[in-house]
Amino acid sequence: MPPTLKNGKICYIEIPASDIARSADFYKRAFGWNIRQSGHGRTAFDDTTGQVSGAWVLGRPPASTPGLLVYVMVDSVAATLEAIVANGGEIVQPIGADAPEITARFRDPAGNVIGLYQEPA
């Protein structure tokens, strides 16, 4: 199914990387993102919904401290943190810091800080 095209929708994210192949592999393993080559020859991704896409970019500093902070929705923050650590990421804010929300934050292999969010049962 093609992505929803609607005014105001967030549709594309560029993620700083120091090693694009390593970052692509990390996000594929941690989140199941589809990795592909874009029409411009960049290593790109589509999230698991197919609604958000993006690419990794070289030459930009990582988003290493929260300013604009992107959260990835997951079925289980705890299980995702295990996958993140197993694939070279680092936990920077454990579950519970935003209680009662179920969230955490991690640093990817390039140094970007990203949030995780789990919808309450």
C-alpha cells in the first residue's frame, strides 16, 4: 500500500551516520526497517508501516542531545532495548523516567539519541 499523502504529515527523516552500512544494519535489526537504495543511489529506509521513509547522511554531527527528539513506536520497549544493545546501541534513558508513559531513549551506533514509545495495554 502506498504511503498516505496528506498536508502536514511527517514523511521523511535524514539520520546522521558515520558509517551508513552499519547504521542501516542497526535499524534493520533493531526495528525491522526495510533498507533499500533510493532513486538517487542513497541507502534509504522505510519504517515498518511504510508511511515514513528516510536516509542516512554523512558529514552531519549526530543528534547526540535531545533537541528535536524522534520517538519510534514499538510493541515492547523492554524487548527493543535488548535488540538495541545486542546490535551496538546504548541505553541513555531507561524505562520509567517518563512514567506513566512507557518510554526509553537510546544512542545509535552513530551517536544519535532516539526515543522509544510503547502504547499502554
